[in-house]
Amino acid sequence: MSAGDSFWRTPEMESFHMRFSAWTPFNNKSLNRQLFQERVALISHWFDLWTNKQRQEFLFAIFLRCTKSQLRFVQDWFSERKQVAKLDFSTVLPRFISLYIFSFLSPKDLCAAAQVSWAWKFLTEQDCLWMPKCVKFGWFLPYTPTDNEYGAWKHHYIACVSHLDWLTPREAAATYGTLNEPKTEDEELLERHREKCLRKRIWEKIALRRKELFKVRPPWVSGTGCSSVLKPRCQPRLSQTVRERAGSHEALEKQLVLTSLETLPKQSNISGSHSYPLLSKKNWHGLYKNDNSSSFALRPHVILISSRIPAYEMVVESVKSGVISVVYEHSVTLESLLYLIEKALDGQKAQSMGIFSDGDSRDINLLQGYKIGVKNLLKPEVRDFWEKLGSYVATEEEGGHVDFFAPLGASEAGTEVLSQLSQLTGTFFTAPTGIATGSYQHILSDWLGAQWGKAPSSIYFSESKLQTWSSFTDFLEDTLKEVRKQLCPLFKELQKSISGRMIGQFMFETMGMSDILNNQEIAQALADGLMELSKEDSDKPLEFLSYFLLKKCGKKVKDFEENVIPTKCDPKTAFGLLMQERNGIEDNSWDTKSRLSKNDLNFEALINLERMLQRDSDEKRTRVVRELLQSERKYVQMLEIVRDVYVTPLKAALSSNRAILSAANIQILFSDILRILSLNRQFLDNLRDRLQEWGPAHCIGEIVTKFGSQLNTYTNFFNNYPVVLKTIDKCREMIPAFRTFLKRHDKTIATKMLSLPELLLYPSRRFEEYLNLLYAVRLHTPAEHVDRGDLTTAIDQIKKYKGYIDQMKQNINMKDRLSDIQRIIWGCPTLSEVNRYLIRVQDVAQLHCCDEEISFSLRLYEHICDLSLFLFNDALLVSSRGTSHTPFERTSKTTYQFIASVALHRLLIENIPDSKYVKNAFILQGPKYKWICATEAEDDKFLWLSVLQNAIKSRMEK
């Protein structure tokens, strides 16, 4: 067709115009569809005739020509209609989730999973999966794996498990052979029969023993002593031989440990067959002799000082000469404390005994785990302790008394404790009646029932030093931490009381008591008093000067009197004042009184006495409520210092585009403390409004109860408190402007010479003050008063929340202590576990016996190395101890190397009697290792074995 012919094309011809193909019409859709279906049918027919390889090549060519949208269409079609392949979850989930899933598998299942693929092998051999399984059985690595080391804990687990398997005599003979001559067939059958009978008898005895253990088991554990609730879900699957005998060995092992504890020597035979030797005459109280005919005046006074007391060294230094001071660790047992008292008294009776330990108005924290109160006072071990302690003190008829330096006299529960102890022991117990507001000022207040002409604190201590200590307790404790670190190594071999006296004396001399006591305010008051005394011609200058000072400082004297609230009014004193008033009235109107009968006089005196006691109780209640208001005002002022000195300038700098801290950091640091300020400001306003119209019938219980229902604000603060401190340290280190800001504002007059972290401590200390003040208010509130029930509810709220705070403090302290131990011991495994805490650390010498076949009395030992034993509530960690000295310095540095760790329920203890060749020795034996240890002193051995014995028993009971 020529070019000119194209001009004459009709529309019918145009509809058959072709594009890209001579077979596909361009505009005719019906023909286009028909031709397309015919070609698809043709290609499908060809596809059916092709082989599998030809089909794959065809599909490969087609997919190469497809666009991304077409390939996505194919993918969606397959995902909707058919699953192409199974997906490996470890390739999709994050690694920590995959490891968490694998953590539920047993060791055998982990080994099987490691054979699936290389990816699963890498995940299932991670140390985070195998380390808990090793630690659960007390298997610790003897070294720290390097960063590039792979699967160390798995290999250690397999090595430990392989040593647990054991063979019967016949299996051992079949494996390793025997030295005996080969036996005949009849002898072989007879021996097999004997083995069978012997095995049957053993299993019968094991079953009988299980029944006996099941009968005497506690109600919360099974017959083998292991709670089913506490059994792990994934126990390691050991060899078949071990699994068959696991139940019997568990019961027998527990019985063996308990038997070893029962055979340990008591106080009377810790050194072998003889008792402890008494103290020599050159010790604490050589001046006192054990003479039954001596008078009561020759009996010594004893003061027990707990190491838990802040700056206890200064308390030891404050003890008067002639008074026996006994410093004891807070972690010892009741039996150990009795032994220390008996040794200090040397067979004598004490005229009085003071117990200076931590406590509040309801109970006294005597030892770790023994918070003596009304609830646990009648427990067998606690009752036995107080009965024995009472036998060491003179009776009440002889003038003997026991003095608690805790404010037990300021509450009804504390008074009940003192009363029960007096009835139990026959000795008079007393305690201070002052309100405890977090410090130790209550020990200088009035004492309950003191009849000796002076306060018990003056019997044991120098009051000037004791008052200085009580005023600066918190600051002294922070300073003494560094002093102990520097001086304690020098006094390591001395008695704790002697080292305490030396450190306390050093502190008193270094502080300069004149600079502390004679401040500018007191000096100015004395100067004014002397000026007035020079103007007046007084015959009694001292009385005039004292009256002037009381008048000038009347408000402070009033505050001091409000802090000292006795629990009981002296009836003799009140009746004496009443009789003096009656005598004055009789002088003025003797003729009227002479007409009254004697009975009318007695009745009138009793009525007036009752009114006076009621009036005195109302006045004391008013004083305590005002003390609550005054202390709340001071507390709110301290919180306002944080807002005014820190928060306001930081926010102002942020709004002026010269930010010191970002808005997020300001929110982290101060949001919770500002909410606390708002809450306590409202509480202060409610107290102030109530006291404006105060009377005996008014109540404050509902105000405190409302405040206690909003303590979730404090919960957020305490939960975020570690984060706040870390944020302060991080911002101080990384932001120079914030570092300069803190340097300019910390420890200034505006902040009461305190830093920002010290100001943030006040919320945690405030609840102790709330509790003690509310106890005092309830003490002076009559039982029929309307406010009594609300006060009890408020006290329960505050007490419960204070327990929550104390638990948080204890957990943080235990965690920090475990971290410190793990840091100082080279090669130590991870110690941070739930509910684990340190009980005691004991330094011992490791010995080696040259010949163990001979008797104990003839054995010779050699000193191998020095060990340090770290006793936890669930395990005993053994480490070697080395000492390195620094040139030109007296101080030495102690280094520790991890050796082994033994679970307490698998630890056996054996005593070694004292002989000519060894003293104070004992044996510790675990599943794999055995250590022969010896302490420096006899006391250390007794205390260590006593604490270790109690720890093992407590662990076995769980």
C-alpha cells in the first residue's frame, strides 16, 4: 500500500489498527480480549507439556521481566493462599527476647537446640543462660571470662555434671577391672545375690527415713525439706544413675548437715573438752573481784554499745572510767551477745546495765533479725535471752536496773515492753520518756521511774561529750567513714572497744569542742547578762545571771521543755504542791477549814489531784501538737529552700534562653519534690487552722489521716530518688554551667549550710518524726477521747509507709554492699541476687594437716595461706587474702582472690579440739573442697561458728 492510499482509510479500518504486534488490535476491546484469552490458553497448553526444568526457566524469564508492583502482587498472592516457608523466630525477634525464651529450657533441651543451626548454637551457648544454672548448684567459675571467650559457663556446667555421676562396685569393676582373682560362676551368682539383698535393705532404710522426715516436716515443705513451690521449672537433667538416687541423697545430705551442726561445740566446749578461759586480770575490769561478801557499791556498771549506732566510736570515748563498755557487732546472735556479757563480767553481777542500740518508741533493734517489741518478746529464744541477761544484773531490791537508750518510755507499747521485761526477769527496766525526732536528744531527757538521784545517762557517760555527740550525729557519721578507713587498719589487732576509744578521742580533739559549744549567739547572751549583772547590786550573782538567761532565751527553753514530755506525772510531787496550796489557804481562813471533817478533806484532795492530773495531760497534749506544728513548719521551710534556691533560678535561666539545665532534667530532678512541697504546705495550713482554736476536745487525727491517704506522692519521690542522685552527678560532670551553679548555691547561708543531695534527704527522715510525735499525742489522749481512733489509724498509715521506706533503704544498702564485695574480690562471680545479703566476714588462716591418720591431739599443721570467709544467707564464699604495703607508709592494702563458693545446705562443719599444736581450728567441707581453718582469737571462733550454725539452720528451714 502506497503512502497516498492512507488518506482514504475508513473508520472501520482504523479500528483494526495494530500496536506493538500484528496480532493485537489497538481500539477494538472485544477482539483484543478474545485474542488475549486464546494466547493465554495456548501458553498454558505449552506450559503443561514442558518438563519441570523448562517450567522453571520459563518462570525465571517471566519474573525477570516483571516490575516491582507485579512481583509484589505475586508475593501477596502466595502469602494469602499458601505459606511459602516456616519462619525462624530468632531472626525476627530481638535478641534479648529470644534469649528470654531459651532461658525456660532445661540444659539438655538447650544442648539439643544448639544442634538446629549455627544461629541457635550461638544463642543457646550464651553465658547469661548457663550462669544461673551453675550458680543455682553453687558452681562458680574459678576465673573471669575474657570478652572474646565463648561458652565458658556451658563448658563449666558440663564439667561439673560429669563429676557427679558415680558407679556401683560392680559397674566400677566392669569398667576398670579388679585386682582380685577371677571368681567361679557360683561365687559370681552368690555375690550378685548379696548385692541385691544389700541394695534392697538400703532402699528400705531410705524409705523408712523418708517417712520419719515426712512426719516431722513443717507444714509448708515436703518430706525431703524442699518446698514444691520453690522448685525451679527447669531442673538440669543429670545422668540416669544420679536421677535414680537424687531423692535419697537429698534427704541423706540434709540429715548429714543437720547432724554436723548438732555435733558442733557449745559455749562450754568450743575449745575441746574444757570451757572458755576467763578474762585475765589485766583486762577491762581488773579492779573488781568476785567476792560474794562485797557490798552492792563494788558491783560494776556495764554498757552495751551496738556498732549500728552512728559514730559509735565517740560514744565509746564518752564512757566514764570504771564502767565496762562492750561493743558488739549488730550481726551477731543472741548466744554470742550473752557470751560477750558473761566474759566481760567475769563471774560478777552488774549493778546496772545499759543497752545503747538503735530503736524507736515501740521496739528496740537489738540485733539483726531481733527487733524486740511486744509481738516477739515471748518467743522462746528471746525469752531465754532476757532471763539469762536478767540473771547478770542485781535485782530491783538491790538497786539493780537495766537501761534502754531508746525512747520506749514515750509510748504505751514501749512502756508495755518494759513492764513485761521487769516481770519476766525480776529486774527494773527503764528508758527515756523524751520524744525521738530522728536524733538522739531523748537520752538527755527524763527517764521513766528513775530513783537514783541522777539520769542513767550520767551513770555511764560524760554528759558533755554525749550531748556533743547527739547534736552532731549525722555530720559525725559522714566524717567518721573516712576516719575509719584510714585508722582502722592500724588498730586491726586491738579490741574493738579500745579502737573505738582511740578514734573517738581523736575526733573530740580534732573537732575543737570550744569552737562548737561557744558560738557567737551564746557569747553575746553571756555578755549581755554580765552587763546587766554589773548594773545590779545582787547578793546572788549566779541566780541573777541564770534568771536573765532564761528570760532572754525563754522561747528556746519552752521548745526544749516541749521536747521532753514525761509519760507519767509524779503523784507525790503533785500531792505535795496541793498540800502546800491547802496550807496557804488554811493560814488565811483557819476558822472555815476547821469546820470541815477529815473525810471531806481527803475527798476534796482527791478531786483536786484528779483535776490537776487531767489538766497536766491536756497541757502535755497541747505541747506535743504544737511541737508537731512547729516541726512541720521547719520541714516545709527546708522544702521551700529547694524551690527558691534551685528550681526558680534554673527555670528562669531556661525561659531566658540561657539554660543551665534542660527542661527534661529539671523535670526529673524537682517535679516530685515540688509535689511533696504542695502536699505538706496544705497539711501545714490545716494544722495551723486547727490550732488557732485549739482546746482539749479538738482533734487532729482526721487531718493526719487525710494526709496519710495522699502519700503516693512520696512513693514517686522515693522510687525516683536513685535516678535523681545519678542525674545530679551526671549533670555536674558533663555540664560546666550546672557545676558552677551548684558551687555557688550549695552549703550557703540560704541553704542552711547544706547541699542539694542533703536537702533531698529530709523527706525520708520526716516519717520517723511523724511517727514519734503521733505516738506522743496518742499517749496523752484519753481512751474515751473522740480523736483516739483517728490517731490510731493515722499511726498505722505512717508506720506502714515508714516500713516501706526502711525496706527500700535496706535493699539499696545490701545491693551496694554486694557490689563492693564483688568489686574488691578478683574473679568473683555475680553476687547480686534477690533476697541475698551479707551476714559476716571472718578472716582465718588456712592450715594443712601433715598426717590425717593419727588422732587430733597429735596432728601437726602448717600454715598455707590466709583466707577470708564471706557468709551470706544462702552461700559461703571463700577467697584468699593478701596484704601489700606501700613504701614510706604504715597503711597496708588488702587484696582478695576468689577460690570457691558453697551453698549453705551442702556445707559440713567439724570442730577440731585445741591441742598443743593447734588452737581455735575447725573444718569446713563442701561437695568438692575441704578447708582447715583457724582464727586468731577464741572469741572469733565461737562467734563465727555460732553465726554460721544459725545461718545454715535458717537456710535448711526454707
